[in-house]
Amino acid sequence: MVPDRHTLYEACVQSPPEMTLMLRAIHGEDPKLLGEDFAGTAALSRHWIANVEGGEAVAVDIDAETLEVAGAHQSLRTVVGDVHKVADKVDCLFVGNFSIGYLHSRDELIGYLSHARQRLNKNGVFVCDTYGGETAFIRGNSARDVKLGNGLVCKYLWEQREADPITGMVTNAIHFRVFDGDEAIADMPDAFIYRWRLWSLPELRDAMLQVGFVATDIYSSLPDAVDDEGNAYAEPITDPDWLGDSFIVCVAGRTAKP
């Protein structure tokens, strides 16, 4: 059976185990309540409740069909609707897969971050991921093969189709082709298409501080280290040389000084 586009997206794009560790490391204590905005299939939320002792999650997305893929799970609340209208309090609030770019204007960004700040419990953190560097506004694509099991392999192609450094707007597309050995058994061009505002790191940090976060930091999108007990460590990036020429990072806003 050929996997659908949502299953392929989870396999090729997302890393819930690593992100769960990363969020807990960024928080620095023992967060239990996760909010996942622009959640898609709520893959992170599902992994969180299954692997964090006492963990609960609230996953929000405007696309009912996509969020329905998450199914029903104890300790997971799924909300089909506007991320600005959900009031559930959380310890960590995450916006992944570059979805912060759905907010196209500064007013939209400020409005959302202000709401996100209000949802956080004491010592809570807001985290979003983004990309940047010298290739951020260059059109092109990158491909890699992802093993799916049962002998199937997905060729995953990320395409930056349009990029305007004057407006900060980009159009990105994801394409999948599934192989069983040498035979292509599924071809999904334009499986997902995104029209985003690519916010810079200073823009995101300034906006977070404007709405009341008391500190902001930049982190790698993966933990720096994981000990034998499965506890992750993450150190803020303070030297621009650590970023490299092109990068994917997490931007964190804190409700209290670390």
C-alpha cells in the first residue's frame, strides 16, 4: 500500500522524538503541557503524550482533514480552528515546520505572539523554527532519499520556487516520489505548497520582546547532546559562526529569565 502524503510528510520532514527532547531542554525544567500551533497531523503532540510522563498536549490547526489524521488519544486535545482563539495554558508552545511564516505582516506576527505569550504558564517558553543564511532567498531545490520500511523508499524534494528578498515572501513546495526497488509506484508533485513570509532572526526576537517575553535565544534545531538517561542538553547560539552559511534554527521566547 502506498503511503498518503501526510504519512510521507511525517516520515520525510518531521522528527518528533528529537523535537520533544529539544523543547524540554530549552524549557530547562520538567514541562508537561505542550501546545502545538499550526499542528498539521499533530505528530509532535502524539509523540509528546506517549513519551513524557504525565504529558498532555493541545494541537491546533485550521485544516480539519489534516488534523483528523491525528486520531483520538487520551491526554491530547485537537482543535480545528484559529490559533489566535485557543486559550489553553501550556508550558511549551511550539510552532514548527516554518509555520510562523503563515503570519505575513508585522501586525499579524505581533498579534499572534502576544496571544502566545498569554497562553504560557509560569516559566513557560514559546519556540518556533525558521531558516536563513546565504541561500534563504535563492530559488532551487534539494533532494534526499528516506527509507519507509517494507522495502519502500521515498525521494523527498524540497523546492524554493519563488523568493523575494525585498518583501521577504517565499513560495516553497514539497514533492514525493515513492519507489519499490527500482519501480516508481507513486508520484506526488506539489504534495504541499506554502506561501510564507520568511522572518529574520532579529525580527522574530524583537517582536517577542515587544509583546512581553523577557528573554529570547537562538538554538539549533536538534539537541546538542543526549545523556544515557535520555535527557537532552541545548546551548543557546551566541556566535554567528556557529550558524554556518545556511541554517535551520529554533527561536525561543521566555516568560522568565533562565
